[in-house]
Amino acid sequence: MHEIIRDDKENASRTFADVAEKTRNNFPESAYRLRVHGNGRVSGTMGRHRYFAGADGTGTKPELAERMDTLHDDPCYYEGLGSDVVAMVADDVPPLGYFVVGIVNTLDVNSAKDSDFVAALARGMHRACDKGRFPLLNGETAELGYRTPGVGKNHLNWNAVALQLVNEAKIIDGSKLKAGNIIIGLRERSIRSNGLTMARDILENAWLQERSFQNKRAWAIHAIQKKQRHTMSAEAIGDIFDAMPGGPAFLDHVHVPWHEQFREVTEQLLTPSKIYAPLFYEAQGGVDGPVNIPLLACAHITGGGVPLKVQRMLKDNPGLGVDLNTVFPDPDGIPKLMELSRNYGVAGKTLIDDRTACEKWNRGVGVLCVVESDEHAAEFVGLAAKMDYEAAIMGSVIDHPLIRWRGHEWSTQAVSS
């Protein structure tokens, strides 16, 4: 008899299955722990409650890890991505008053041959699930070869679905908001997984301009000429580019090595996302317990920044707005991006200014929460500190349809994207 030989994909799947086994009892209330059957199917009892699901992913943040791996040949740079993929799905949920009872992930890689790479991703997922207090239920790891492009030898795209339990009595919908309510901010030291395309554009543009290249095409032509010892003209190389299948779009897969110069900021932008779900679980008193700290409204600050997320938070309160103070500094890496944007503009314009940065990045704020009284604000800030979160009063709800923050104003009815 011959033994069945497991391929790289199967080995990777088993690595994540081990995480699922180790985290299966993470959710604090055993009555709502889901059961994973041998065939990978999930079942559970919701009682009088109902289930919901939401999906999200890491976006282009994995490229930063890929770039750092090419410099140091160290898979540790992939570990933080577990917190990013989990935070993106898990932290959209508590601000609505829902509870995450499990995560299902979809990991696409070019190859699962590098077991250290897969193990780093699994460690990151395990750490994130432990921090969030929910299990990894199931998932799919797929080897897609050229269908998963990237930088260096290991490429990935990572997405997840959060299975959510909804207790109708604890939904946070903003229906009781009024002027004078107190707004608390939770600090975020990471860019999270939002606005990374803009960050990479700034870094690439600065690298090219420092070397007097007008764009990536000009640099690629120069690089080929240098390799060929200038035996080909720029025009001839340009003609080849234009004749490539798909046209000049193939340059999207040509990677400018800006990370070699901007190593520090690249590593800073890889800071893992904070996972806030446990704090909201405690404030809510769990699924069925009495509410410890009443929350009137919340906003998870991701893509679109504070202006867009606050506008959504206030969508059913057209006469209200917010007046916010700048309490937390920018996450590491953002000041450098702002500096590079000022110094290396395109066509005489900066790629991003302070106002646009507020609409693109979180600027140090992970979540905004609204409470009714000073007493509730003090209780929430105290609970956050006890659980190792940084929280502070940032401002209040006002009776004008404006969002005021960092010296800028936006209408609550028309926030630019």
C-alpha cells in the first residue's frame, strides 16, 4: 500500500485547521459557541437571536510585508496581517451592537511551498482570534500561481467573513442621539488596512522623482537600457511596451523598489490593526447580560476616515453634527507620507493634503463612541484603560449638520469621497 502524500496546499490547510482547533472555545459565552463538524460545516444555536455575516479583507497591505520580506528574507513581516484581516471584519460589528462569534477566512497565495511563510500567517491569525475572543471556524487556502501576483517569492490576498450574533435589544443605531452627547475616541497606532494604495503611490512617486524619472514607464525604460548597455533606444523599448498583450497596463506588475529607500516608513505602515471587539463586548455586558455602559452610536474609522464614517453614523439625524478635538497623534508613518507628498508633488500639486488625509486615513482614531453623560464617559474610558486600550473624550454632538475636526469642516450631508 502507498501512503497518500499531502501537497503544499493540504499542509497549509492543516496549519490553519490547527488554529481553528486551538481557538474553538474563544467566545466567552459557551451557549453561543459554534460547532465545527468534521466536514468543515458549522452549526450552532442562536436561541431568540439571529445571525448575520459581513466580509472584508486586508486590501493591498500584504504588499508591504512582501517588500520587507524581500529585504530581510524573514516571514515575521506577515504575522501582523492576521490582526488586519480580523480587525477589518470584526470591528465593523461591535459599533452596531452585534457580537462576533466566529471568523471564516479565505487565503489566496501564489504558492504554499514555503512553510515558514504559511506558519507566520497562521500565528498571526491565532493571535488575532485570541485577542478578539472568537474562534477561527473554517476557511480556504488556495494556491493560485500567477493569478496571485505580488513582490518577491511569497504573494497573498487575504479576506474573511465574520459570523455575527444579533441581540435586537442591544443594537446601537444612533436613534437616541442629541446635541450635547459626549464623543469618545479610541486610539489607533496603525494605518489599519485602509488608504494603502495612496501610501504606496506617495512612496513610489517620491522614489521616482528623487531619481528624476517622470513616471514608472520612464524608469522601466531606463532600467532596461542600463541592463542592455544602451544598445536599445528608449523609443524602441517604448514600442515593445505598447505592443505587450494588454498594452501598457503590464507596467502595473512592474514593481518600483521604493521600499529599499523607505524601509522605516514601510515597516511602520505594517503595524498591526488594533482589535476593539472585546471592549465592546464588556461594555455591552455580553450577549444576554445587562448593559454595563450604554452606547448611543459608534463609528469604526476605516476607509473614508472620520468624515465619511461620522456622516454614516449620523445619517438618521440630519440636523446633528460633531465637534471633535485632535486628541491623538497620527499613526507612525503618516507624518512621513505627508512630508513626501508636500516635497514631491505631481503637476504642481501634492498627492494628498491635510484635509484629504482626514478623508483617506484614520489619523490616529480607530473608533468613535457616543455616550449620554459624563458618568458614562468616565466609565467607558476607565474600562478601556483596564483592557489596555487608549481612550479619551474628543468632543461632542452639536445641533449643526457639520463635522468639525483638525481645523476642517464637512457637511454631514455631503462628504467627499
